[in-house]
Amino acid sequence: MESEKMDENEWRYHGEGNKSLVVCHTQRCVVLRFLKFLPNRNMTTEEVYQHLQNILDFGKHVMKQFLGENYVHHGEVVQLPLDFLKRLCLRVQSERPESRCEKEMDVSGYAMCLPNLTRLQTFPFIERRPIFCIEIKPKCGFIPTSPHITKEIKKKVCRFCMHQHLKVAKGKWKRISKYCPLDLFSGNTRRMHFALMSLLQESQNNLKVFKNGELIYGCRDDQEHLSDLNELAHHLKPFFFPTNGLVSGPQSTMCVLKEFIQVLAATMLSTSVDTGRAGGFKSVPVSQGRNYCEAGHFYTEHLRNGKHKIETSGLPKGSILYKTLQAQMLDMLDIEGLYPLYKRVEKYLEECPEERSTLLLDGPYDETFFEKLKDLSMEDNGSVEFAVTKIQQYRVAMTAKDCSIMIALSPTTQEDCFDQKSIIKTSRSSFKYSVSILDLDLKPYESIPHQYKRDSKIVSHYLNREEPAL
Ligand code: ATP
Ligand code: MG
Ligand code: ZN
Ligand code: MG
């Protein structure tokens, strides 16, 4: 970026995760995404640059192929003046939530520049109208079936629901969420609505709402008002439930939220913006696993009401949920089946360390890399090649289990005459919308042993938890 034009006062803190910190421009629709490190990290500027370039390539040549051209914005790596970075770092520090401050923003000189997806819209001339953006981190939407699984519970209860117990026990969250990813990914309207309502009620880090680029709901545990559903409904009401004040109070809040949820579910099932071209990729076999989770609240409440058949409708091909789930299901062996393959590769590398680059373990993440992912065969011939292919597919799946879906909504009126395909209509409202996916960082090869340990920790905590008294 042109250094004389960089003024830290034009940027403000936008948000952060575990790996990166994001600032947004106050006028233009762009963000800068910086890496974050523990204070004693030892990555050189050159390594930071290479890492960002890998993230970009992975988004561009791998995830884009899976998820579709229109859903993915891979951005560009930019170099920034050091004095600008120092001042920017100071400026955003006070805005950061304390729980995230263990890591520091990287100020070595490079960042990723991306479109601001909370403000992104394809029709610039409706900019006068408000724009809402809903960010959902859906997590893993299927139950694994791998024969390598040793704990039966993993075939009944989904990872998210098990992990909730550990997170609450560790004090990360106060309450267990009723959200279960299998409900969201079921494609069934009632289950999806239940999942979205549960996300609104206990959003944790799985749901945020932005209005005109500003966070108005979710995920700032240090700010109570950001979890007040009445306040959220108040923001939404004029656009989602335009009545002349006939309904008010808690009833009104519920009506508005229901309308909102209906719109969200519709955008996630829509197929109009799909331009996926998974380059001759055969779709991953539909999971043979059960389509519900035994710990899911929809399921348990359903049973309590004496209904026995759980509904699934399946997802429309090309919808964002379908695409995300397909990528997630590239994890076909489960970490328990994958870990021995990791050890096979490690053993091989001990003997021939010079082979590391031939195996493409650290990229480059280009078309050749993508081509190699296409081999879905499950027959292990004992080779290092088989092990590497499964590891790479697992890494793609992990990325898809950790990404966020961004839904941008802008109210339209009957008079607006757009391409009807990109409009969501309900009986009360109509919105121009766009859907994208962010946070498509590749998961490192080195993190596999950590994933393996974490899996067993989550499962054993779940099995040994104390059942809440009924
Ligand atoms: P995680 O801990 O989930 O891996 P991360 O450290 O990889 O997160 P991101 O999820 O990429 O970081 O970014 C952190 C937050 O910043 C996001 O949850 C989102 O709210 C916001 N954000 C990131 N990229 C963009 C973008 N292009 N436009 C708008 N907001 C963004
Ligand atoms: Mg994230
Ligand atoms: Zn579940
Ligand atoms: Mg991430």
C-alpha cells in the first residue's frame, strides 16, 4: 500500500480470532487482517510474508475450488510502513477484548487486504439503506463413521455438543448452547430454525451480527448489551417486521427474530450465487452416519414430545451449507484413523528429511496440490503417498470445519427492480443478499498430534462428565 497514504486514524479495530486480528477502513469497504503471535514468537518478516502468501494461495487454488468462486475472497498480501503499524497497534490495543490479549498483533510489515464482508454489497447504489451482516461459525455438521473410531460415543454425539461440556467446565462459556451443527446442516426448516434461534440465545463465538459494519450483537463477553436480544430485535424490527406498533414487548421480539431467522435460513439454502467448479471433483460420498446427534436439544425435546422420526430434508446442491459440508467430509478417517498415517509420514521423513518438499507438506498450494486432493480412494496400500493424500484432505476438512459464513442483507422495496434471483422475500420483507465464507486458513501439518490429543480429551471429558440433575 502506498505509504504516504497510510493514516492509522482511518482504520479501526474490527475483530479478532485466535490467529488473526482485523482492522477495517472507516470509509472504504476493505479490511486488513494481521497475524497474531505469542510475545516470544520467532517468525521472521520473510516467514510472515510466506505464511500470508500460503494462506492466500490456499484460499485461491484450493478452497475456492471447493466452495465456489463467488463465496470466497482470497484477498492480497500487502506491505505496510512500520511507523504506521506501530501507531495502528497502539490505537487498536484498547479496543481488544482482554481474553484475546495473550497474543499480540504482528507488526513486522505485512498483512492481508480483503474486502470488508460486513459491508460488501454487489449493488453500490443501495448504499443509503442499512446493511446487516450475520456471521455464523457453523462447525462440523456431520457425525463420523470411520471404522478407526474407538469410542462409540463419537458415532452418536457430535463433536460440537461434546466440546460444549469441556468448554463450560473450563469456564470458557457460562452455559451450554442448544445449538447443534447437525440441525443447521439438516436442511430441514424446523431444525434449522431451532439451530439459528439457539445461536441467537447463546451465541458464544458462533454468531455475530453487524449493522453497517459495526458489531451490534454477539461475541464480546466483556460487553453485556451485546447479548441483549431485545436490543437486537429493536435494530431489526423496522426492516424485518414493519408493523405500525401493534405488537410490542417480548412478543414483538420473538416475531422479529422469527422473521430474521426465516430470512437467514433461506439465504443459506439458496443456490443462486453458486458458481462452484470443484474441477471434476467427485462429491464426497454422503455420510452414512446418523443425521442427528443424540445430545442435540432438538432431538431430545423431540423425543420428549413423543415424536420418533427425526426430520432431515437434505441440502440443495450448490448452497453454501452443502458446499461447506462436502469439504468437511473430506475428513473420512477421523483423527483416530489419520494419526497413524501422520506417524507413517513422520517416520519416513526421519529417514529422508530431504523429501519433505517433494511431499508438498508445506505447499506450494497451487493447482498441482489441488489435483492431488482429488484421489478419494480409501484403500491403504501402506504407502507414504496414500498417507500424505489423506493428511492433506484432512487439513482441507479442518479448514471447512472452522470457517465462518457471512450473510449480508440489505432491505429492498417493491419498487426496486433487481434480478429476482438475489432477493429473499418473506411475507413481510424483502432483502438483497450476498453470501461469502471467510477464515479459510490452512491448518498446519504439525498440528495433527495436537488434534489427536484434543479429540481424546474432549471425548473422555464428555464420558466422565457429571450428568446434570433433572
Ligand atoms: P479463528 O480463531 O476462528 O480461527 P482467526 O483468528 O482465523 O479466527 P478470522 O476469523 O479470519 O480470524 O477473523 C476474525 C474476525 O474478524 C472474524 O470472525 C470476522 O468477524 C472479522 N473478519 C475477518 N475477515 C473479515 C472480512 N474480510 N470482512 C469483515 N470482517 C472480517
Ligand atoms: Mg475465525
Ligand atoms: Zn450435536
Ligand atoms: Mg482461523
